[in-house]
Amino acid sequence: MFRSLKAVVIVLAAIVIAGGVVVRGINARIKAAAVVKQETLEMSVPDVAVIHPKRGSPKDEIALPGNIMAFIDSPIYARTSGYLKKWYADIGTHVKNGQLIAEIESPEVDQQLDQAQAQLETAKANLKLAEITAVRYEGLLKLEAIDKQSVDNAEGAVAADKATVASNEANVKHLAELVGFEKVYAPFDGVITARNTDIGALINAGAASAGTGTNAQEMFHISSVSKLRIFISVPQSYTADAVPGRPVDITLTEKPGRKFVGRIARNADAIDPSTRTLLTEVDIDNRTGELLPGAYAEVHLRITTDAAALIVPVEALIFRAQNMEVAVVREDDKVDLVHITIGRDYGTQVEVTSGITAQDQVIVNPPDSLRGGETVRVEPASKE
């Protein structure tokens, strides 16, 4: 019996030892899994470099790019078809309003006008005869030598012949106008910037020849250059200074040291949501002819604010479909995506006029997967 009890004790001890080994192994695995989970969570937190925006120097003006455009710019098409007989203005020719610049030969139209005038004379003769007949019939009716129906027929013939005369007169007027269009005149004072035809060339009237589908060719291009206009896009933060009547300075790279004075004529009175800018027109007097349409210019707009804008590197910008954004790290290491307004572009850096402060921690090179509210690990970037 003693031996039996001893054997039971040995078995129980072995079971306890084995259980301890199993429990220790399970605890070790649990601890290892917890460590792996913690390391995985730590690895999932992105490391980001941050900077503080720098303050730019205060400015009393901003330079905005613009293209010089003619105040009036128009193509000239023919209003009648035919062959070019002669042109009187080539590229660079300054013309006055109403000046003859080309002549077109339209023999078909001339013949149609002659035919229409002959038809008009025939209609007038028929009308005169109908009127004489009607008067005679009325006299015979008083003598009861003719019936009333014949008189009514005569009066109806007069009315019909009058309508025929009116129709022929309208046709003659129409064809006379087409013949008048054989001479092409300048629609306003300006300079011929293109001549796209030559003597003997076939000219098609209007936008397309009726029934042929042949597109009309632009004969000349004329621009009014005594006054020019420049369109610029003013950033939202400076729109208060883009008011009509305000003078601006205009510079061109090909004229170093020269400044031309223009004046804001009008603006769109609405911010473009895609660029956050205000479309503004600047007018400039060009009676001297020094400035050429199509040239690039810089418009210097004087600004009244003396607040310095913030400067951030372009690597910090996040381009969205709706707005431009930057990622800012708050005190709890959470990311906040902030909408910003861009001022001037310096190439590697841009000016931020609204949205952030100099104390904000702005992430440089934010990953594409970064989302608002996400936790990050901050690694300060080197100061520039």
C-alpha cells in the first residue's frame, strides 16, 4: 500500500511539473505575441520630418505674369464669293476704319444683279399696264359696258403686279449688297497682322459655302494696337488692391530698365475656385507703338498690406482636386490637413498667404497615403 501511495505521488508530481512547463510555454508565447504586436503598431506609425514656415520679407508690390493682347482683334472674311482681284494692305500695314484693303471679282453676282434689274423693269412695266387697264375698266363699268367681275380681275392684277415689283426690288437690293461686298474694307483703325490670300485666289463667302461644305478662308487678320490690354490673375490675398482705376507698372525683358504705366480697367468680380485668383484686365496706351501684342510682360501691382507671407518648400504641398493643402502635426502627434492659399511661386519654395502660421509644424514630403487624424512620429528636419 505504501508503494502504491508513493507511485501516486510521483505521478502527481510529474503532472504538476508538466503543467508548469506547458503554462510557462504558453506565457512565453503570449508575451512574444504582445511584443510582436507592439512592434508592428510602432512600425505602422510613419516617421515624418517637419519644419516651421519661414517668414518672407514684407513687400510693397507683387509682380504678376501677363500676355499683352490687342484691344480689338478680328479676322476678316469675304461676304461674297469670287476671285481676289487685288489687295491693298499687307502685314504690318496700318489702316484706317473704312479703308479699302481688297477687291473681289464676282462675275456671277454681277450677272445676277443685271438679270434682277431687268426683271424689276419688266415687273414695273406690267404694273403700269395693269394700272391703266384697271382705270379703263372702272370707266367702262360706270357706262355699264363691262361686268363687275372684269373690274375685280383688273384690280387683282394690279395688286399682284405690285407684289412682284416689291419682290424684285428686294432681290435687286440683296444682289447690290453682294456686289458691294466685292470691296473689302477695314472695320476699324488697326494694323494688318496676317494676309492669307493673294491675287487670283478663290474666295469663299461666309463661314462655309452653301451646299458645298467648303470652309471659308480668313482673308486678313487685323488688330487694334493703339490701346492694349493685359490679363493677369491676382492671388486671393491681394484682390483688395486689384480695383479699377489703380495704376500699375509694366516691364518687359526685352526693354530692361523701362517701365510702362498701365491702369486696371476691370476685374471678373469673382474668384476662380480652381486657382483662387481674380482675373483682372489692365489697359495701357500704346499710341507710340512700342509694345507688341502677344508679348510677355510682368505687371507690378502695388499692395497696401505690409504683412509678410510665409514661405514653405514645394515638397510640403499636397495637391488635391479641390484645394492646395499642407499636412500639419498638432500637439498630440495627430495630422491635420490644412487648406492653404498660394501667393508667388519661387521655384523651390512658394509663398503661403493664408491657412497656416509660423508656429505650425509642417510635414515635408508627406506620403501619399497620409490622412487627416493619423498618428505620426516626428523627426525634426534640418533647418534651411
